[in-house]
Amino acid sequence: MKRLLSDKLAILALSILVTVMIMGLFAPFFSLHDPLEQNIAFKFAGMSWEYPLGTDHLGRCIYSRLIFGIRNTVFLAMLTMVCTIGIGVVVGVISGYYKGVVDEMMMRFCDVMLSFPSQVMILAIVGVLGVGIENIILANIVIKWTWYARMIRGMVAGYNYKNYVLYAKTIGKSDRFIISRHLLPNIFSEIIILATLDMGWVIINISTLSFLGLGIQPPFPEWGAMLSEAKNVLMSNPSQMMAPGVAILVVVASFNILGDALRDMLDVKGVVK
Amino acid sequence: MILEVKNLCVSVRTKKGLHPLVSDVTFNLEKNHCLGILGESGSGKSLTCKAVMGLLDANFHLEGEVLFHGKNILTMFEKEKSLIRGKEICMVIQNPMTAFNPLFSMENQLLETLQTHLHVKNKKELLRLILEAFEKMNLHEGEAILKKYPHQLSGGMLQRMMIALCIALNPSVIIADEPTTAIDVVNQVEVIRELKKVRELYQTSMLFISHDLSILSQISDTMMVMHQGKIVESGRAQEIIFSPKEAPTKELISTRLKLIEAFQRCVKECSC
Amino acid sequence: MRNYVLKRLLFTLPMMLAISFIAFVIISFIPSDPAEVALRVNEIIPTHEAVASMRESLGLNDPFLVRYVNWLYDCLRLDFGSSYINHNRLVFDEILRSLPATLKLALFSFILVIVVSFPIGILSAVFKDSITDKVARVFMFLFTAIPNYWLGLILMWFFAIHFNLLPTSGATSFVHYILPAITLSMTYVSTYIRLIRNSMLENMQENYLFYARVRGISEVVIVLKHLFTNSLQSTMNALGMSFVQLIAGTFVIENIFAIPGIGRLCISAIFNRDYPIIQAYILMMGLLFVFCNLFIDIIQTYLDPKQRRSM
């Protein structure tokens, strides 16, 4: 932890992310307007005290939409990540700890899934289930969990032969005890690094699909969807695309910096994307 | 005098400033003479050679002089250095198995070297040179070998090809940096024999580095012992082997003797 | 050589079968009745009789495996059925019509990726920690964090609207592809600079490079011939994969720049619930993926002397 604190860039990234999360959690407190409130008279207004980032084509406060957009963009990406890792941990630990036929079958299944290009898989799933944010999240989980299952299986298999695990087995501790006391705490830090490095990818992915209109539906604020609306007025009001774009860039960059710093700090081998 | 090294100091640049690795090394190499450098690993033997070849990058700080035919290699421009390196001073390195690029055939890599240094552009002429050198190194069926890739050849073969490459270039000095360490005993004997033959045929001067006393005693005229980046003892090879004066030399020789004793004991026990 | 290629081709058959099966199964998961969808999109009121006759005509009443085999047989004859939206349009024709634009876009981007990332990667590895390297690293960092659709919008505004140098949309001539290709390639450019750079830095300690220096080979030859080729060998696999990813990833860019490609076709099919097109898209992309894999594998085996002899 000390080494992380000495890395100024990582501290900056971490504080940006913490600020963003707090703002997202207490969005009504930080925002100045209702993100859905339209005010046609004030459309395309410039920056002002009342509208810090101006207004969009329906006269909605861009700043407030950005703040509420955190919930849809960042938090939904985090939800996706939590679900993905949850499934990945269950499958990975079962595979890596118990080995045998189950392991073999699961890993072959993962191989097949991983050998398919992820974008096509997402489009396939969304295509079948239909347009909507819950389907996008589902699609992202479906294409991601196999990768995590593989990585986590690898980590667990590595700890399987550590002396303290062997000792715990010898003195007859239950599997549940070994997994919860020895394996999970050990792989936890590695999983966190993987997840941090991957968050940016998930955020971009979800916002891309919302941008195409496959995810969050208007009028609800989401950064990708906001950019989609900005695209329609690109000719007349190009500045509309700045705020949400910069927001995505900053958050994704912060996750990447933090992930890199964490990886360097813990010097985890094998965590290479 | 072909090569004169005067007060050579090598230090590596670290965050905490210069860290000395080799200090105050002085030696001379005359024509048709073989100087052996003895020392345990990490004593600075290889580093000294790299400095002599001008192969150390900007991370290292060099002091002193390395005079080749009276010209200081350390202050030369990269261009001048590359005229000497590989042509006038050739080196046979350890780990022959990884010394050649795995993606290109031996022919390609040997020709590439000759084309860099010799002003003969005729490929047939150069190939003839290589094949001649191969014959002298007891490498038969040269044309077949040339078509092969590094992974298809044994360590001993590759080591001899390196020596053959040296012969084809006809340098003034050959530096042999632990040429026998990474290969098996049968090939070690071969390689030593070939190197001796090179000296007989071409009267090339040689700088022979090893941690193996018995090998050095076979080939070198004079010897110097390095320990922790310094020369601790130097003189005629026979004298040093039979009457070592300094502690590190004694240590090296006695360890060697112990090893031989232990080996002989084992052999005896086995045969009983 | 020929035997090796044939053997590898034979091994791809099960994979192809698996993909066709996935493409078929996935469509049977759709929440709504395909017969009903087909009726609705043609603005026919889905009465019981209409649904029943539609089911009959779509062959939905047959057992699962029979339907799969029939479908596979049709696919082999390049008959993917007709679009739900417009019965007169065959899915195969639709795909054939939109494929060239996508392939062109992917190809331009691919060339751009190679032309830009290789030199920068080499330079930033050779001159590690120099200005070039630092600029390249900032560039890499920035472009992994920028969503490429935003980049597309910025480029479109700057070059096409503000300076009016390039067209904003369409795909009728080469200039139309410039902006989309740049947008599409940027993410990959940063990935490849990183790959090449890391791979070269890793290989830099190799003994054969040291020996090449000992032999007095010039530094340019050492970097380009000995270092780069070996690094390329290890990045080859990723490179092959990314061509397919470029093709699959065009859908965003095609939508921004209004290029009538296969990605755009698929997105509009998703909105219209035009399942035969989605199905054909999945099948085609899957097969493309398998073939690219195969192709790269063969090239890689051919280029590696250690493996060539076993061919």
C-alpha cells in the first residue's frame, strides 16, 4: 500500500475514481437539475452558473445528465464485472481445486467460447434477446466469464501445491475451510488487478452499444447514449460531444492507470492482457 | 604488441551512482601468444573482454586505455570500432546453442558476417572460404551443414562453426570467452584441439577465458587470475598452477583438486 | 506441405460444425415465435391460421435435428433463406452486397495498423526512454482509453465538417474510407505498438543479438533482421486474430460513417428482429474466424524453421 501511495499518478487516478463513485452514489445531491427535465427555451445554452456544462438539444442540463450517467455507465459496468467475476470464481475454483472430469469439460467449453470473436458473440446475444441494457450486460457477462474462469483456475491450481494448503488437507480441514481461508484470500488481490485492468474495456464496450442504440434507451442519461444524441447535431453544435467523451476517457484512463500501478506494485506474474 | 590494456576500469551506472565492476586491469597480448584469464564466475573476466571489444553500451562507464595496434578502442567512433570488431578481433562466445538466430540458415548468417567484413561480394568465393575453414575444423559435408538451421546442429558443432568463422576472417586476435562451458566433455576436448590448431596454423594471438584450470593449462602461455574485478596474480601458466601465491588462486586450485579427488573416490567406489 | 495444409483443413471441420450448430441453436432461443415475427413485420395480423401456415412454410414444425440438418444443407447451397423484412430479398444477396465495403474498410485499417505501428514500435523499443518512446507511450495510453466511436466523431467534425476536406459518410470512393479506416485502426495501432515494443525489449537480451554484435554486423541489420523478425514471430498470432476482430469490429464505425457494410446490416437486423440475417452474420463471422486462424497457423508454421520440417 505504501508503494501505491508513492505513485503520484496512481493516487490521482484513485482519487478521480473515488470522486466519480461518490458523485454517482449521491447523484441527486451533486446535480443541479433533473436530468430528464426539458427546457426547450434554453436549448444549446453555453456554460453558465445554472448550467455548468451547458444544455443539450432538448435544453437538458448536460452536467446533471453526466452525473446521473455515472450510475448507468460506471455502475452498470461494475455490476457486470462483479457478476462476471462471481461466475468466474465459482467455476475457476471448482475446476482448479477439484480437477478431474469436471475441470476438463469446463475448460474445453471455455476454449470454444474464447475462440469466438467477442464482438460477434455480443451482437449474437443482443440480436437474439433483443435491444435493452439488461441484455447487453448479460452478453458481456457471457463472453467474459470464460476468460476469468480460466485465469482463476490457473491461480487456484498454483496454490494447490503450496505447503499450507497441503498441510490443511493432511490435518483433515474441510474443503470449504481451505477454499475460504487459504485460496480465496490469496487470489483476491490478483482478481482485483484483473478486474481493474478490465474495467475500462467493459465501460467502453457497454457505452459503445448504448451509443448504437442497443443499450440504455433515451431519454435516460448514459455517456454513450449522450454521444449518440450529440452525433445527430454534430454539424450545428459540435461542442455537444465533448463532455461525455472526456468523461469516458478520464474514467477509463484512471482505471487503466490504477490497474497498471497495482500490477506493478504486487508484481503479479501471468496477469498480462 | 597487438593488444595493450592499461588501467581498465569498468563501472555500471546505477541510481546511486557508479558501481565499480572491474578495476585497474592491465595486460599485454603479443603476437602468437595466448593469455589465459582464470577466475570464478562474476569475477569480471567476461566484462573485461566485452570492454576490449567495445561492446559495452552507455550503461557502463569506462576508464583507462585499450590499445589495438596502438589505437585506443575506447575513444573510437562506432564506425571505426565496427571495422575492428569481428574482423580484427574475433570472439568465440559461450552458449553456442543460442548464439545464432533461429530463423535463418547457417549459410545466411555466416555469409552475412563475411559480406560485412570482406570486400568480396562474390557469393561463391565466400562460400569457398567458409568451406575451407570448415575442413580445417574437421567439419565435413560442409555444404549440407550450411543448409541447416541452428536448432538442427549440436552445441559442439556450432562452437566449431564459430571458430571456423574466425578462421575465415583471419583476425589478429581471437577472444575465446568460456568456449567449453556449455558443451559436453567430448566436444570440449575437440574444441580445445581446434583452437590449438588455429594457433599453430595462423599464429593468431588469443585471449582465453575460463574458470576451468585444466583447460587453461592446456592452451595458455601466460595466465592471470581475476578475483572480484581485480587481477590478483599473473605470470607464466606453469608457475601459477604449481606455485600459486595469492589466496584466491590457491582457493581455485585446491577446489579443483578436491573435485578431482572426490571424483576419483567415486570411480573407485563404483569399480569395487 | 500440402499434406499439412490438408490435415489442418480436416481439423477445422468439427470447429465449423460447432459454429454452425451455435448459430442455429442461438436463434431457437429467441423469446418470440419466428412465425409470428415474420407475420408482424409484414404487417399481417397473426391469426391462428396465419401463424400455423407460416410455421408450416418456415418448416418450424419439424423435429429439432431435422431442422438443423435441413438448415445446414441449405447453408451449404448458400441458401440462407429470405429476409423477414422483405421476402423478395435473399439473405445471401444482402450479405454479398454489404461484404465488399466491410472487407475494404477492414483491409485499409489493417494496412494502416501495420504501416503505423511497426515503425513506431521498433523505434520506441530501440530508443527506449527517448522522446520518441515517451511520445509513443503517451499515444498508446491515450488510444487505449478513447472509445473509438468518440474518436470517429472528433475526426469527422475536424476533417469533414470544420475543414471540409473529406466526406462524412458513404462508401462510394477511396476518400470515403480514409476517416473510418483511421478511426478503426487507432485502437489496434496502440495495441500493436505495445506488442512489438514489449516483444522486442524481451528479445533484446537474446544471445544471438550479442553474437551478431560480436560478429560486427551493423546495428540496422541487427535490429531489422535479427531482432524484429524474431519479435514478429511472436506477434504473428495476435496479428492474425486482429484481422477478424477488425472485420467484426467494423459495426460501430460503419454506423457512424454510414458505410453500407455487413456490421450495419447486422445492427439494423437486430433492430428489425430480422433473424435470418443475424444468423447468417454469426455463421459467416465464425467461419471467417476459423479460416483466419487456419491461415495464420499455416503461415506461422511455414516461417518457423523449427516447425517447417515437420510439415
